[in-house]
Amino acid sequence: MGRLAGVAVVAVLLLTGCTSEAPTAEPAPTASGPPSAAPSSGPTQPPTPAERGESLPPRTDTPSLANLMRADFDGRGLRVLRTETRTDAYTRQQVTYRSNGTLVSGVLLRPHGGGPFPAVVLNHGYIEPSAYVTGQGMAREQDWLARAGFVVLHTDYRGHAAGDPAGDRERELRLAYTRDSINAVLALERLPYVDADKTAMVGRSMGGGVTLNALVAAPGLVDAAVIYASVSSRFLDNLEHFTRPNRPEAVAALASEFGTPEQSPGFYRGLSSRTYVDRITEPVLIHHGTVDATCPPRWSRTTHRLLERAGVDSTLVEYPGEDHAFYARWQDSIVRTVRFLRRHLDV
């Protein structure tokens, strides 16, 4: 929303097609959260931590979200590589942008017309980087949101597609992916046809975790956030559930460098967005299927409960019988997502 560009930020996975039919009515999802509120235009510049009476958590000598809160973000240099397609509603292009000097690729969807348009950054779920192709993972969301009138930037993250390489630590900790997501918003806001005061994030699976990280690292960056079938807001849950069975050498490397969870609990807490959810200033909509076998629904229930406890405007919608990919109830969820974004971005 044009609030962090050019200044130091001192505030604090997977599958993806759609129709224009109305959502089906059964089985009905269940929702928990506060009643809908009238949209607010908000200030043009977010208050500083000092103005909010906040203090940043202590800086650490290891990678952490607390250190990312102190980082400068300078997303810029969004450049079109080539136009992939022009539909009846939008143009889809392959692009790159700069994330504090690192080249990151992605796809940009621009609705036809002059704008200015509201904008959404999409944070995709985990796909093996060596097999990943640009824009992969959220094709349904890209199409639907662009047809709904949003400029869409789907970030590949570093180490994927045409972006600069990423190290093993960057791959595992997700902090660099979070930086790339934050800088994607700033790069979008520089485009003349984007309304820099109306931006949002939507993340799926691992990208849900990236989105939560971004909200705690840069509160005020966007106006609203939506997460689908998200990983846990507790880093250790993800480490044990995904990394240890698939990349045990990565778990051993973290333990060797930073200590085991028993030896260094603070290090692992410092990588967990739930540690800092009281810093989130944006409304959050959470979608999760009740039979998700990839990311257990209890993870989103816990995240939602912690957000509410911290005073965050959080809504959790559970979809009975829906799995991780949101095949049966996806249209219901995206209609709800668009309504949520329009309400909170005042469009």
C-alpha cells in the first residue's frame, strides 16, 4: 500500500482453472471470526513502532524474524521478460524484480484498462526448486484474481526458475523467501497502474507460512492477507513434519550450526511467526480443509486462536471433506477471498 517503499522497515505450498459460476451451497464451510466490519481507508503512512508504543524484540546473532524486522526492503526494478498470453481480461507476462540486490523471477497479470488497480502478491507452496517452472503453483488464483480486477504478481522466490540461486539455509529457514515476498509488494507499488494504497498477500501451504512471516516482519505493508491450507506458524512443527522425513541432512545441519531444539529453543522460536503475532496489523482470512493430509487442520486452528488472542482480526473457514489441494470447494473459497479483499482494500 505504498507505505514502506523507500524507507527502512523498522516494524516489527503447492497445487493450483476456474469458472464464473456462483459457489455451491453444500456442504457448507464453517467460519469463526469477528463479524464483518466496514472498510476503513486508514492512514496513508503507517505509524512507526515508537508511535504505536512498541519496542522491537531483541536482535539475535542467528537468523531470525526479529532481525528481519530491522531490515531495509527495497523491492524495485520490475522488468518484463516476455508476454506469455493475452486473454479477454488480462495480459500475463514473465517478469523479474530486485529483492535487495537478489534477482527474483515471477509472473505478472495485468487487467486490461488504465487502472489504477488494487494488487495482490501470491506466495506459492513448496515445489522442489530443481523442478519448478516460473509461475507454478497458484494458476487458479492468478486467473481468478486478475479477472476480478487485481494486478497479480506471483513471486517465484529466489532459487526458483530464472531467479538468482539460493543456499541451503535460505531454502530451509524461509526468511529469504519472506524478504522476496515483501519486496514483491514494494516492486508492485512502483508500477504506475497499481494503486499503492490497496495491496494484499495470498499464500498457499508453505506460502501461507511465508505470508505470516511477512506480516510480522513488516506490519502495515499490505491491507489484508489470505492463507490457504497453511503450514504451521511454529517452525519446529514444519521441521519435524516435512524436513526431517524428506531432508534429514538439513535438520542435522541446523542442529550442528545452531543447536538442537533442546539445546537452543530460542533459535527455533525466533523462526516462528506465532512468537510475534501481536505485531500483525492486517485482517487475516484462513482457509483449511478438514481432511488435509499434508498440513493438519489443527495447525490453522491454533494459528487462528493465537491471532485472535493477540487482537488480530482473524477469520478461519473450514471446509468439510476438503483436502490440501482444494479441488471440490476451491471456487467457494476464492469467491470468499475476493469478497474479503474487496472489503478490506475498499474496492
